Amino acid sequence: MAHLLMIESWVGAMSSLLPRAIHESGHRFTFLTRDLQHYLRAAPAHPHPLLAADNVLTAETNDVPALLSYVERLHGVLAFDGVISSCDYYLSTVAAVAAHLGLPGPDPLAVERAYRKDLTRTTTSAAGVPGPRFALTRDWSATAKAAAELGYPLVVKPVDLCAGMHVREVRDEAALREAYLALEAFPVNARGQERVPTVLLEELLVGPEVSVETVTAAGTTYVIGVTDKSLAGRPWFVESGHMFPAALSDADRSAAVDTAVSAIDALGLDHAVAHTEVKLTADGPRLIEVNPRPAGNQITELVRRVTGIDLPSVFADLAVGRRPDLRARETGVRSAAISFLLPPRAGVVAGIDGVEALAADPEVVDWAAKPAGHRAGEPTSNNSYLGHVMVTSPDGDARTRAERIVGTLDVRYAEPVA
């Protein structure tokens, strides 16, 4: 039985899926966090799955040199076989810890290049991977000048946040200034880490967006499949749903896959599960970003229901040096889709009408909804969801069904948030 050290996690679906995958793979784990209350607050009515770890420990996970020293001493007592995290902000930390302990894991520099959007852009552009025209800036005058040279409309991105936070379309300098000031006012992320102040400007790409789910082991990248993505909430880029596999022509699928694999190779990413986003434009595929971990938003569950491949389990197996089983199995499901309920506006949710019918709907295989009293914000990131509906289909039409069912839900508000 392998023993994993898990350093931090998202509080969301992956924080449940990864502990389950670890246990189902026959492993056990120790959980290490700098702020245990972060996880206790997230599930006040039910124990958080991470608290089922063999050991729950606290240490300063944001001080990497001190963490390496602490984990080295811990390793001498508990004898870890691998290190893992589902939180983007700690992926390079985990890779550094694994390297320090001599345990399996990807190159920490490759993980950093994949996680940091500025490093991804410069690295993949130099390697000839197709992407948007872009600029990197550090102050307002340089940002305004670069935007004028690139030409509006543009996309403004922080280089070290995730879930679409502060990613925004801007169509003129006034909107750019607003986006720039919002980033400037957000110098520390949700885990107390100082942010890189670099601003990434990109040309606005037009076309359907997909993600390529891959596993790279021993220098070979295996493509598990391609997922499609629905976006909503302009000027924000909020994901309103996904379907696996994407309904693409052979040419478009090949273009997306070739772009993703080329990006992974350029970044030097190995011994990793990756979720790579690609835009299929009229001028060909364009790389959006590479995430060096399994997909969020329950995409891994869509993949599992269609192919039988459990990417969180693969992620855990790679972390302990096991060669994962990537053989697809017959599941009787041809497509699986998830559709998200977005808040129509900010305010306090009094209730969501139609939720009571979801449990009895034979088409629905999974659903969730925020309770009354939840304070909804504007739908500005993928953390804005009020709920979701997941549907599977034997004939490939899961997305239409999921969107139709979510469309029957109605959000009632109490007083709006002041």
C-alpha cells in the first residue's frame, strides 16, 4: 500500500474525487495544509473528505525552503511514496517536494512553465506552437501602449490565477484601465501567496473552445479524448458546460490534439496528467493554456463515465511511480455532459425552484445546488456556480439534455447583496 503526501487541495469536486481515487487505487494519504479552517469552513455540515486522511497536519506550505526541510523530517517518520496536490497554486511546490525527496514527479520547472501563463506563452511561442498574438507588461503605461499596438478587442489575464479569475474581454482603453486596476488591487491570491504582477494581453480569438485530456508518461503523451466547452457571461469567460467527447470533425479533433501535444512537448512536461485548452479559429487551432493536472469542473467524471478511465486515479498512480492503465472500457455511455447554473445577478439566494425534480429525473446522473442563504456574486469566474446537472447518453446527445434540464431551474432571490 503506497502512502501519498497531499499538500493542499481545491475545496470543490476535485477535493472529493482525489481522496476517493487514492483509496480506490489501494493507497493511503497524509494531508498537509497551512490553514485547516479553510477546509472546515467549506463543509460545516459534513466532514471534508480530506479529513479522512491517515494524518492531518499543519505547516506553512507557502514557504518552500522551510516546507522542504519540514517534509524531509516528516518523510523520515512516515515514509511517503509520492506527493500530490489538486490545487494549481501548489503544483510546482509539490513537484519541488517530490524532487527534493527523490520521489516520482514531473520536472518542477516544467510545471512552473505550464502553470504560469506568461511562461507558457513565451515557451510555446518560441517552439512554434500556434497561439494568439500577445504582450506581457508590468505597469499601466506599458499596458496601454501594448494594447494599442495589438489592437482591440483584447483579453486581459493574470498570469498566476485560475478558474477564469480576472480573465476579461476589453474593447477599449477605458475597459482595459478598469481590468488593470482590478488586478492591481488583487496582489495576493486566495491562499495567501503574493501574485506575479505581470499582465498578459492577448488578441481575442473567435471560435469553439475545447480541451484535450492527456497523460504523459516516460516521454510519451497519450490522448484520452477531447472535451467541448460552452462559455457564458461576457465580458467574463465563465464555463457554462462541457460535453465529452466533443462533437468534432476528424480534422478539428486532430488539430486540437496536435496543438496540445506540441505544447506539452515544448513545456517539457512529463509524468503528468494535463488539461490543455485550445481555440479552433478560422485560421486554425490556437493554444489557450496548459493545466498540469486533471481537469476541473467534473470533466474527469464525464471522461470516466464514457471511457472508464479515472484520471484522478491515474494522477495518484503517477505520483507513486505506477504505470497507469489507460485502456478504455465499454461503459454503455457514448457521451456525458454537465451544465452549470449561473446566477442571473448578485444577491442572496432564497431558493432554487425545480431542484426537487432532479432526483427523480432518470436522465440526471448527478446534480448539486447551493442552499438558501447562499450569497451569489456576479458570474465572473468558474467559482460562480449555483449548481450543476450531469447527464449521460447512449446516443451522443448529452449536452442538449443537460442544458434543457438546467433551463428548468429558477433562482429566487432574497435581498440583493449590499
